[in-house]
Amino acid sequence: MKNFTKYFLTSFILILFLNGCSSTTDQPSEDVFQYKGSYIGDNSAVIHIIEQLHDAEKFEEVSLETKTEPYGMTIKYKNMDAAMGESEYKKTAIYNASYLFALIENAEWVSFEFGDYTYTIHKSELQEWYGKELNDFTNEEELDVFIQEKLQDDNEVQQLFVE
């Protein structure tokens, strides 16, 4: 019983803390590029970046792999729309990975868990697919236009995920 109480209180405090740190809709959106040059070990920067990407309202948790190289992360989303097709999950993964790789210096891979679907994208493969280094982007508008052009072709999107 003592362990249960301790677990419950710890969980409750953690939820309160995370709730207090969450952004509200009345706040102006931040420029995500203020986090350019961040590192995978900077939890705060990584979470701030994720909170500004597609489906941020469904972001549940992130696990950072910082003990051994290559460094990466697993991002889990909850309550994903069942009507959203696999193609849309892939596009979200590409979009979000592009931002993460452009902003986080030492991120080499990222896995996205969308309920029953999991996609892992490696920085080197994504940059090869784009034909451009993601670190070269200096602002959100330029990167967003670049990503959207590539995501228009569903066949191109599927090629990135062919094993």
C-alpha cells in the first residue's frame, strides 16, 4: 500500500508539472528556429520543438537515446484519428523529422509511433531523399515550402519507406 501511495503521488505531481508547463492557445507561437543548434540531450529544447510540429496536440511522450551513438529519439502520439490514412502518418513523420533534423545537431534518427503504425527515419536517408542538407535551412518558411513541395507526390513519399 505504501508503494502504491508513493507511485500515485509521484504520478500526480508529474502530471501537475507537465500540465503547468504546457503551452496555451492564447500565447503567440514561437519561432521554432530559435532552437536551431540544439542537441538531443537538451530535453527542454527537444520538447519545445516537438510541441510546434504537426499533431503536437496528440504528442504523448518522447524517449531520447543519448547513451550510445547514433543518437535519436522515439516520439509517441496518442488518440490518432482512425480516419487518417497510413499515407498521412508517413507525411507527418517526414515533416516532423525534417524539422527535428534541421534543428537538432546530433539527431541521427527518429521513430514515430502513431498507435499501430511505427516509422523510423534516419537523417542520412532523408537528406539523400531530399538531395539537400537539412542543416542548411535558416528559417521556418523556407523549410516548410521545401518540405511541402516534396510531400505533394505520394509516390515519392512511399519511396522513402521502401526497405
